[in-house]
Amino acid sequence: MARPAISTAELTRVGANDVELIVFKMFNATADGQEETLYYGVNVAKVREIMPMPAVTKVPDMPEYAEALTEVRGEVIPIIDIARWMKIHPSPGHLVRPKVIVLNMMNTIVGMIVHDVERIRRIGWDQIKQPPAMLQMKYGGKITGVTRIDSTNETLLLILDLESMMSEIGAISMEDVFAADAFGGLHAQLKGTVLIADDSSVARRILKDTLEKAGLTVIACNDGKQALEAIHQAKAKLGDKPITEYVQLVVTDVEMPEMDGMTLISILKSDEQFRTLPIIINTSLSGEENREKAKKSGADGFLVKFDVAHMLQEIAKFFPHQ
């Protein structure tokens, strides 16, 4: 079923610290012969449409979870089988009528095969927590957040690491990320410290490795709350010295458990101690609406993951060269 366009501004208000998620279901046969229903959420701002399972064309030499292509509105897109990617399987004989959630993220269109789509739920980022180690181990590190599905229900809602998914299907090529020409416009090493906040381990690794290769020192945080705590702890040690004695730039994702990037920016820019600290948004949410929202939030820059050459060009503006 096609979904009408929804204004991002309506979905994630600046400083609101909440998000609307499309909740989808996956069915999994457990070791004792029972079947569990797993609930996952994806930001509606990334969803272009939801459709019945289309005809697909198999592609050779691809992982089994990403071996298909389909045509959607005249555009050929890759299709990810989430059940295979997550290594979950419905019980034998369970009739599943799969649907495809078509995502638009990082300037890429991709479809996810899911077992069923439930509804849209609004959840506060502060209610979404970092997944415990046991849960990460169970799902192979593919979860970035976990919360209760609602205040009256103990059922868990899991947030997938979509950057990890995109990396595994080759939409993010590490060879391209670290290609020599990505650094071609950077004729000298940069000098300084960047604090990054991102809930995706893949995104943090790409950012950290790229910025360190450019000569910068990187402080990595898993979410906005950790980033804010690190900045406050540093300021307490600095005393009357400006926060820029500790860090010269913050690069933050938007979607993060505990505290989203927009709320982090709102808090820092409203505090006289941190107002002059430059902040760049680095997000998988593309589009002019998101760029405008970032500007209104007080961000000093806006990047869509993972255009490394553009990222380095923007970040270099805030640092002296050696």
C-alpha cells in the first residue's frame, strides 16, 4: 500500500526527543518448537511506501538475504530479506503474507521484506535504550535500540542498525570510503579533536577511521546522552576555560536512543557555555526538509551519510591545517 508523503517536521519536532516508528513483525520458531513474534521499528521519515511482495529477479553472487531486485515506480532497487539477514525463521506451515517496506536513506532506495506491518507508534527517544550485551549477542550486533512497545505492554520493540544492513549489501563500500581520492582535496593533515555521537557501530567506525586518517583525534559516543555527559564532565575539569579547549567540533547523528541529535543540539546551543561549539549533523535522513530542520535547530552543518569527500571538506572548515 502506498503511503502519502509525510512532513518530517510533523514527525520529529526540534527538541521534542520523540519519533514516529512504523512497527513491523517477524515470526520466529524457537528451539522448543514454539513461535515468537518479534517487533521492530523503523523511522517513518525513511519510509517511502509499503507494498505487497512484488515479483523479484535473482542476482547471482550476492548473499542469500540480498539476492533479489525489483522494480518500484520505474526504478530498480535491491530487496533485503530481513528474516534471512537476522537468521530467523517462521514455524513450518505458518502462512506468511510478506510485505516490502521501501526505504529512502543515505540517498539510496532499498526494500525490506518483512512478515507483517502493524502500525505507526510515537515513542520518545529517551524511552529507547541501548541494547544489553545479551540482546546484541542474540541478534549479532544488529540492534541499536530497545524499548517497550507501549507503556502498558512488556513486549520489546527493537530498532535495527540499518547502516549495518546497508554496509553488508555493499551500499556502503569501505573501499570507496577510504579511497585515496576521497582525501585528495585535503592537502594537509588537520589538527584538533572531534566528538562524534552515533548509535550505529558501523557509522562510528567509518567516522572514527576517516577522521583519524585526516589527522584528527576522535571521541566516540553511542548516543546524545553520552555525548552531553562527556561535554559536561570536560567542562567541569576545564573550569573557566572554554569547552573548545577539550573539543573543537561535534558531529552527531539524528536518530539515537536515550537522546536524539536534535535534542542534543538544542541543549548545547541554549547553554551559554557551549553555544559557540560547532555542531554538524551527519544523518542517513536525506532531503531538503531535513537540511532545513537541521538549520532551524542551530546546527552549523548538515551531512548525509556517507559522502566522505564532502564530509572532510565540511569538517576541514573548522580546523587549522598542519
